[in-house]
Amino acid sequence: HPPLPEAVPPPQSPRSSGINAEYGEYTVKLTGRAFETFLRMPSATNPAKGLEMAEGLDRFSQVVEKKMRNLEKRKTKILDLLQQKKGGKELNSDQLTSVASLSYVDANLEQLREFLPQFKAISNEMEKTKKKVKRREETKRNEAENKRVKGILSTIHYLSKLSQELKEQLLTGLNGLTLTETEVTMLDTFYTLTDSSGAKFADIDSSIESVSGHILGFLERKDKEMCEGVKYSDLAELFDRLHEHHVFDPDYVAPVLCVDTTASRTLRWWHCFGEWG
């Protein structure tokens, strides 16, 4: 029998000498068939920013596993041909070429076996990161939604506290704050716009939608008119003043001026009880 021809590796492209696949803190050196396989997967070699990298790695791992299965089948056929040759069967040129590629097949299998666990480990780590990011985003969404609901409920609560008596006190001065007739009218208008109690049952959905729009405009301090001449941002600033002066706090005790006559000094205390001590 003629000697077996030497295995001739496939032609190498200029870039097939290797590539560093970087995924965050992970870097994997790809060469040979592993590189060629990876190069044919743009989703893996050029993953979109963010968590799509994990999906690209997972797809690449699946392709590598398929390649390994194909190489295993190819190796099995080559070994079978070798057994036939040892048994005295004469192989044709194609079979001899196939037998000659055994070392190449073994080398590629070894390489893929080396890289596959690395990619799976990276993919697993990135999947964990993906889940963590998803949980954080969900937490942020829940916090934002809770804040929004709290803002709506607190707005409705404070509006319910704007009694006629309280508004009259604000016109004459309460806790150091005095409002103008125009400012009190702003409060009355906002109360009316956010009151759906008088809506007919058939109109309740549209009424609530309108109320929600006004309250959200107020909470977001939109530079948009709530009514003629009044913006939501103006109303928000007015409520800031109401809160700064503790208008809605029935237990608030205004500061009292206490005078130290011996030192001829005037001191402001938040609470002053009895004689100067």
C-alpha cells in the first residue's frame, strides 16, 4: 500500500491566526477551527451592547457543540476506515485523504473541548448578571410606581384638608404665611379639577382620567397650563410654601420669641415654656 499522505490543514485566512473575544472581565483566545466557527457568528463576535452578549455566547456554545458532534462522527468514520485498512481493504483516494485528516480532526476536537467550558462558564456568569440587572430594574420600577401612587394619594389627602376655615386663615396669615386671593383661587381651581365625586356613572372613567392627568401634571411640576394663567409648576411652588409653613400639620406649634432682658438679646426658640432660665 502507498504511504498515507500527510494531513494538510485548510488554508488560513489573514485573520484566522486568532482573536481575543472580550466579554466584560473575561477574555478568551480563539484560534483555528474555534476561531472560524466563532467568526461565522456575528451575533457572538459583534454582540449588541448590554445583555445580548450572553445570548450570543449561548448561541455560539450551541454551534460549537454541534461542530464537536460532527467532528466526533467524522473521527468515528476515520477510525472505521483505519480498521478496514488494517484488515487488508484497499482504500480509494478520498478515503485515504479522510484518514490523513485524523490528526487535524483530533486537534480541532481538543481545541473545541478546551474552549467550550470557558464559554459556558462566561455565559452562566452573564446570565446571573442579567438576572441581577432584571431584579434591580424591577425594583426601580416598583419604587417609582409606589412613589407615584404615594404622590397621588398624598395630593388627594392634602386637598381634602383645604377647608373654607383653613383658606380664610391663610388669607389673614397662618404660621407666618399669607396668601393672596389669587393664590387661594388657584387652590380652589385645583380642588375642582381633581374632584370626580360629582361625575355621572357613565362619565366616571373619563372623569378619573382627567383627574389623574391634573394630579400627575402637578406632581411632575409640568411647565404647562392647568388653567388660564396658571401652570402646574406654579401650583407646585405654592404647595411647597404651604408645606414649608406646616399649614397641613394641626399639631404644629409656631416658634415663639423669648427675650433675655438681662443680656438685652432677642433669641428665637422653637418652644419657650415659663420664665427665661
